[in-house]
Amino acid sequence: MEENNKKKIVSAQTKNTLISIAKKHFTEYGFAHTSLEMIVKEANMTRGAIYHHFKNKEEILCELISIIQGEIADYIVEKSMRSNDAWEQLIIGCACFVEKAIDKDIIKILLIDGPSVISWQEWKRIDSENSESHLKEQLLMLQTQGKIKDINIDFLTSFISGGLNELAMSISTTNSIDMQEVEVSIRQFLEGIKKDG
């Protein structure tokens, strides 16, 4: 039993090492210019070590996107819960998503390589299970509380989520990013869905 646990721990450590190195290479060189050989060489492992955990490079990317999405979702929840007001939580959450997504170590994997390498359906599934799921939950709560207009929540979630992705892509190319201005813009945009807006 103890031997099995040790094997599981070593296996998890190996997988985490491979993911960490892959993230570094995908960020620095891009998915297309990163080879499995580059990853195993830096990890000082054999190709067999990768194939024990992943079928191919695309599977590593999928895993990375899931991890990044999970980290962003956790960050959004942590930051937005500092307010007791559901509307403010929505604004903070949207601004936090953009703040994290524009990080150079994230945007390349999450919004540039991700959607173009793995299938749109798979990318969307991962997104739906993380950031988008929290967004939808918040919008449903606001609608139940009568704070936003009677709008199809699925449509609204997709609309806001897509807009935030596009905003992150757009401002990531600018030299200086004013997150306060980003939050003000998000707030003004979302005012349109408020019942008193």
C-alpha cells in the first residue's frame, strides 16, 4: 500500500514537472515551435515519461489550459468575495479575468494557441467548466435577485465571456495597461443589463 502511494506521488511529481516545463516552452516559443524533445531534454527524462502521462503535445496543452482556467477561476472567486454586493462581485470578477488573462504567460496559451490548436468544442468545454461557469452563476443569482433584466442567461454569459476574451487580446498588445480604466469600461458596459440601467 505504501509502495503504491510512493509511486503515485512520484508519478504526480513527474507530470507536474513536464507540465511546468511545457508551460515555459509554450510561452517562450509558442506551441508550434515547441517539440516534445525540448520538453523531455529539459526535464532530463525519456519520451516514454511523457507518453506515460500524455498521448501527445495537444494533450499537454489541454491540461495546461484546464490548470490556467482553474487558477483564474480561483483568483476571481477570491477577489470578488471581498465584496458582499452581488453586482460589485460581477464587475470585480470580469475585471479580474482580464487582469489575469493579459499576463504574457497566460494569454499565449489560453487565448492564442489554445483555441487554434485544440478543437473549439474542447476549448469551450474547458472554459465552461471554469471562468464561464462562475460568470453564469453570478448572472443567474443577479437575475433571481431582480437586479438584471430578463435576458437569456446562456446568451448573456457567452456575450460577456467572448467580450472579455477579446478585450484581453486587444489590450495585451498595448504598452501600458490601466486596470482602473478597464474596470470603469466594464462597469459602464454592464450597466446596460441592470434593471435600473
